[in-house]
Amino acid sequence: MSKNVPGIMRQKPITPWLYLVPSLIVMFTFIVYPGVNTFYLSLRNADNTAWASTACKAGESCWGIFENYHYAITSEIMQTAFLNNIKWILIMVTGTVALGLLIAVLADRVRYESVAKSLIFLPMAISFVGAGVIWKFMYNYESGTNQIGLLNAIITALGGQPVSWLTEPQINTIALIVVGIWMWTGFCMTILAAGLRGVPEEILEAARVDGANEWMVFWKIMIPQILPTITVVITTMVINVLKIFDIVYVMTGGNYGTEVIANRLYTEMYKSYQPGRASAIAVVLILVIIPAMIMNIRRFNEQEATR
């Protein structure tokens, strides 16, 4: 059959690769090379003049050329960062997905659905830095009764004592997570609302005719139907939370026990001038994110296969 194809339309074996060359160049330049170089730097000392093993101290545990990973995994400040990221994942992912799903279901039942959804999604139009500045004013603490921050102004007006929201270790991380939930709920709502619109109306009506109440319809029909979408949203939010930086940096700078992985990476690189440690933290962060990325890709492929 190939003999009947005009010569000008025949492709040589190398032709498909020529189409891929631009993409391969971009991938190598911006993904492969930086990744390999980051791993190399993670094995070097602070000024990149020798291997990281030269930073080992006599009488202390040493991981040789992986000494920067020793710091990235076992140091007290990094353990605090890991624990805080776990808090962010448990609270923020749960909060954004639950609220997003609730609003997506309820918004379909109101007359001004588009207006309601627009208001919920509006915080996504604000930069993370801008949101951090806004909420820093909201949480502002002053001694006495003259409060600039909205929350403390309300508390003092009701006769209570002002709270230092961003410096109290028991509540400051939660206060930061609230900002993240405020920003990302609109994103989750939008994706989940699109998934809910894909649920056949005939199935819902049939369930109602059979006597199922709205609570049963929601849990027994809607949730199973959009479970792949929920999984994609959860894994996407986990990835976003693991990379969280702007809110923490703007509002507390990682102080008062609010340190997270990405903020520590920035601190080591640009404040402590430890590129080796920063690179090791970056590699650890990538390794933590990869499982969520793989799960997300698999779910996406499963959704595409069912279409």
C-alpha cells in the first residue's frame, strides 16, 4: 500500500522525531538539566568547592556526601516544617474540598447561581501575596483596646481580649490555613460543580421517584458518580499545599513555629546562603510530590478512557 503513496507524502523514520525536537529541547532545558543540576548541588558544600561530607563534624552523625539530606530530613527546623505541611494537608485539603463540594451542590439550587459562584471564586483572582497582606491586616494585634485588625476589633467590641493570631504557636498555623481555605475553595467548587453537571439527571430523578431523599441522593449517587473528580481535586490540592510558600512568607516569614518546606528552602538559599541544603530540600520536596502527581495522572487517564 505504501507504494501507492506519493513520494512527497512518505515519511522517513526520523520524521516524527523532528516534530518532537522543539519539545525535547524545552524539556531538557527547563526540566531535565535543572533537575540534574539541583541533585548535584545537593551533594556539594555551601560554596560548591567540595562534597557535602566536608561539612561533617567530628563526633556527630554524618551521611557523607548526603549530609545535606541529613539536615533536610532530620534537623529540628525541617521536622517542624514537615509537621506543619501535614497540618496544612489535613486541614486545608479537607476544608477546601468539603466546602467546595457543599457550595457546588447548594449553589445549583439558588436563583443567582452565577453570582454566588463568582463571589466564592473571587479570592482566586487575588495574588497569594495580596491575600497575605489583606489577612495580615485582618489578624493585626495591638495591645489595648484600639485595634486595627478586624477580628480583634470585633473581639474587643464584644468585651473580650485581643488575640495575637500570628505569634501564638497554638493557633498561628491554623490562622494561616484559614487564608489558604479562603483562597482555594473557589477552585475546588468550580471543578466539582463541573463534575456534578456530568451526573445524568435521569438517574437522580429515578432515585427520587423510588423514595430516596436528598441526603441519600447526594451520598449514594452524586458522590460515587464524581469520585474520580474528587480524587483529582484532592491530589491537586495536596500538591499545592506541599508547595505552599507565599502565605507563610508574607504573614509570618516562617517564624513562631509556622515554618513549611518551601519557605525553609527559600530561607536556606537566599538568607543562609546554603545552596546545598536548599537543593536537598528541593529534591525531598519533589520526591514527596511525585506520588500525588502519579495518582493524579492515573485518575486523569482513567477519566479520559471512560469518555
